[in-house]
Amino acid sequence: MEAVSAIHSPARLAQSRCLDHSAWSGKLKSNGNDVLFSDIDAVLEFGGFFIFVDFKAGPALPTLPELHRGQVLLFHRLLSALEGRAILALACHTVDADRRIDTLGDVDRFSILVSVKGVLTESVELPGSKWQTFIVWANQNPEKFSELHLARWFRYRGNAG
């Protein structure tokens, strides 16, 4: 069985210096299934707390069910292992492939993922105008990560694995 990669922006891939993991296909296994390397675009670590960010190209912010299953499993297992000490932001942008993405100013919308008792939970979609405010707040209030899912803008999305 060949591992499938979900490249959503072939033009960006062709013009950027991205890592190509395809040569690993068939060589790495997890529970008998082929696996490939994955990535998270940005990581901020501060005092044992983590903010992970995965940027998606396009006008629509994908929800958990719309993401590649392998990526959801990665997010679920990572956040579960760091429960109460980590959040993951999914952020989308509409930047053309010919310029770099400004990770502060180019976010159009985003959502937040956390693990709650091993269940991957996602916020509603938030506007890019709140991006800086939220990330700065999260950096200044990591002790509140474990309560974030109680905010009215969180919704249950289900257990990914």
C-alpha cells in the first residue's frame, strides 16, 4: 500500500524549497500501514508550553473532518501527549505562491485545537483580525490552556484516534 500525500497547492510546492519525503514511501510503517513524514509549520515553546501552527493555503479554513487522516492523527497524538500544555492553531491564508507568507499579517481566519481528556476538540472559525490578539494572549496565559475548551467559541469535534 502506498502512502498518499495531500498536496493542496501544487503551484506553491513547485515554486518553493519544500522537503520531498516521497522516497520514503513503503519504507516506514505504523501498525502495518505505510506512513510518511508530516510537518507543522511553526512552533513556539515557552516554559514547557507550546503553540503549534499549521498554515493552509486557500480561502476556506478546513475543519478536522476535512483534513488528511494522518495529519489529524498527528495533531491528536501530539496534543494528547502534551495535554494542558499545548494548543495547535490551524490558520489559512490567500497569499500568492510568488511571495512569502507573513505569519502575523496574512492570516485570514483560524481555529484552535486542544486535547481534552484525550479528545481532540476544535474551536469555531475565528477571523484573522483576532489572530495577533489570541496568540499574544496564549503566550501570556499558558496556565489557561487546560480550560480553553470551556470558552463559548469551542465546539466538540470528536476523538481522532
